[in-house]
Amino acid sequence: MIHTTEFSSALETIKQDPAGGKTDPIHAPFWSMIIEKILDIIRQEQDIDAFLESEKDLIDFGICPEIWQDKLAARSIFLDTPVETIPLEVETMSGWLSNLIAKILQGDKKDLLIQTVNLSKIKIKKLTEEMNTFHNDRANLLINSTQDSPGSKQSAAFLKRLEEMNLQLIQSMRMKKAISRGVFFSVSDKRDHFDREIRLQKELTWFQNTLNSVQNRDTQAEIKKLTDQIAVHIEQTLDLELLIEKTESEIEQLTKQQQETSPLEIQSRIRKEMEYIRDLVKLSAKRMHTESMPIVTPDSKVISFKKLKECLDRIIEFDPKLFHNDRVNLFGKPRVLLVPGTGNSIYDWKNNLFLVPLTYMGTKPLISIASGVIEYRLDVDDDQKLLTSYHQLPDMKSIRSNVQLKAMLTKDYITWMTSEYLGYRVLSKESKNWFEHEIAPDKNEIYTLQKYQPFAIKASDFQKMIGEINTKIEKDGISSLSEEELWGGSMLIYQSGKFDLALQMLEELTKKGAVQPMVYYNIGQIATKCMKKQQAIAAFNEFLSTNAQGWWGRVVQTLIQRLQMS
């Protein structure tokens, strides 16, 4: 690819001063050059994949022949472990661009609309749960304030009347919204609506009279507040229902039309998506108070595939509930997009991916990856349970800004992953206890690989895998299982409640040679549940022989003390 004048000028500065003492911002020239070249290829209907393949080193890793004489050696810095071993799907820029362009050229516009429908359904579910809570709280306050016997049949009838009033209110508001949109209704529908409005007004008058009979003014104010919240939630739910209806209609129309996308629209969408990623990379650098550097030099601290795998393995191990949320069920786990640039990783909610700049600034790449992961954690926490409970910590109660609170949680999360994991007691006692309750693995359960976590497996798949393991054991015995089958299978068998069999499988695994420490950790946990105290202590001591330091070591020491005192 022929370099633009702006890019060549900035590159010359880097060649003269690889350490970066002198700066000539290259972020904008780098992205402008690539964006315009790709759009030019699209306009001329040339082979985009051939271009991406030929410029893979520059687009994927920021490798320039002007900086590196041996591009193969430079590339090997990144490709130091098979991408298949990384626990999340990983894309480089060339692969991401190829998929993006192919999707746009195929006229596939439905993905975003389907995503809108799915997200709206999640929001409706959350609103309904909250509305039910408000309704129950309101009903309890009214019953306790107005009924002589809260548990009586009279109270049950009162509760049922409240529920029916709520349903009538929802139906009324839904009908009124439809009428305001000009929806056609039959005479019968209009008559039903008129009758319902009369009944609703009677019920609302009854409710207001009941509310006025509440003697305690604070209770009365709380009931009014709950009533207002219910009304707001109904309004939001109906708006979302309308959005779903419109979006599904648009999806159906797109499917029927199957119209081709115009060349100008294709170019516009490609530019928009690439500029979106460009701006995220710039934001990542800005957060670190620096300029983004897409070009890799011999002095750059880069995130290779191996480092990425090590970071994600650590995070998933130390935050096992990371992907236990509704978004995963709908959109899957986030992907990782590696991008030439500088800064900490960012979670991109729009595309459900971790955007990871290849050059990190701190002392450890884990800091960069964990920064994006905690953003994901907070983004999928729709009801803000995580942030609310963190706000209850003594050191956090004085914080009034959500932005500041998230910044503090991000800082503590990184400390949790980088220091507390290694056994360094950096967090305050209250913060450490919070992380051990909200984030950490369960100290009273076995270590379980992410793919075998209960929330990660469908019930039908779980039963199928259990059946295959049991069949193999019944036919050829435990010794016939491979090391992988023994290790993963023991986790599944344990979850099915067959502790003795799970323990036998792990014991068989220890006979097969090289054994990782967590095998002994699981033996200790399961032996404890099987009331085999001495075997549990022996297994935990075996674990400590190679892993005395760190968080897991402290957990095991506590478990041993508990066993010895029992």
C-alpha cells in the first residue's frame, strides 16, 4: 500500500526516535490512510480480501517494513500461542474488516434490529420484575394499614382487587396509546374499551379512598411513591412493546423485500463502522492521557496472543461468574478485537466485544484487559446490584457520583486481579470481603472450568454429557477415561451429586502422571463433603506444596484449619 504524505511524515519521526521522545501524532494518518484505501477498493470493486491479506501486518499489528527489517520475526512476537486456546473468540482488524464488509455487501441489515428486539425484551422482563415488587410492597403497606387481619380472606380479596386494577390500568393505557397512533378498532373493541374505562374509574376511586384512610402520613407518602413508580414502569413497558412491534415489522419487511444495498450506502456504513472503532481506540489512549500509537516498535510493550490468554485465564478463574448474565444467553460471550493502538481495553456494548489496544502502558497487560472486563461487568449489571452493594462499603458511602463510584470499583477490580490473586493484601478488609462475596470463586466448592459451569451448559447438554461418561465407565471402567475426560468429567459428575464417583475419577487422574494443583484442590473439597477428613487434609497439603502463596493458598490453609478443628 502506498503511504499517504501525512502517514509517511509521522512514520519518519518514529524511525528517527523509536523510544518516543519526540512525538508526531500518527493515529489519525494511520486510520485515514486505511479507511480511504478500503473505500477506494470497494468503489473500484476490487478484491478486498486480497488487499487485507497483503497488508495484514500493518492493519493487524502495526508492523511497518520501515521499522522492522524482518516482518516475520515481528509478527511472531504476537503469534506466540494458538488463537484456539484463548477462552474467548479473538479477531484481528483484517478479520474484523473482512467480516464487516462481507456482511454489509450481503445487505444483512437485520442483526442490529434483532439485537434491538432482544434487548427490549430483557428490559421488559426487568421492568416487570420491578413492577411486581412495587405492587407487592404497596399491597402489603395498604393491607397492614387498613385491614384488621392481614392474613384473612378479606385481605386476600383486597389483594386480588388491587391486581385486577393494575391489569385494567395496563389494558387502558395500551388501548389509549394505540388510539393515539391511529390504529383502527371495531365497534365492539371500542365498546369494551368504554366499559373498561368506567370500571377502571370506579377502581381508582376505591383505591384513592382506601389510600386516604391510611392514618400514617409517611406510609401514605410511600404508597403514593410506589403507585407513581408502577405507572412509570407501565409506561416504559408499553413503549418497549411498541418498539418491538415496529422493529419486528421492519425485520419482516426487510426479509420480504431483500433489496440490494446501494454502493453509496455500503461505503457510508463501512466508513461509519471503521471510524467508530478508530474513535474507541483514541478514547482508550485519551483515558491514559497519551496519544494512540498504532505502529509497533522494538521498544513497544505489546499484548501477544499468549499474554492475552494468560490474562483472560486469570480473570475467568478469579471471577467465575463473569459470564453469568442474560446477555450471554441472547448474544453470546463478548469477542476480543485486537487493534493497533495504545491504552487499556474497552468494552464496546454496541458490538459486544472487548476492544484491546495492542500496546499497553502500565507494568502488566492484565491491567489493560481487566479494565475492559470490569466495564463489561458493570454494563451487563442492568439492575445495578453490583454497584449498589459496592456503594454500601464504609469507604464508598460518601461517594455521590456514579462515575466516581465506577472508577473506584474499576481500580479495586484491577487490584483484586493483579495483587490479591498473588496473596498481597492490598484492599481494605471490607473491600476484600466484598470481592470474596460478589466476585471470587466459592471457597466451599470445587474449582470448575468455565465451560463446565452450571450456567454455561444447557440442561439437555448436561444430561447428555453425564450419560456419555456413565456409559463409558460402566462399559470399560474409570481407568479407560483420558486425562481430559477424568478432569472435566469429574466436575460434571460432582454437579450431578455423585461425590464418591467424582472423587474416584480424580484419584484415577493422579495415577496418570502430571497433575495440576487444582486437581488436589478438588480432591480436598470433595473428600471433605464425603466426610474423608484425612484424605482431604492430605490433598490440601499436596496443593500447598506447590501453591502456598496466593489467594488459593490462603483459602486452602483456612480449610485445613477448619478440618483440624472439627
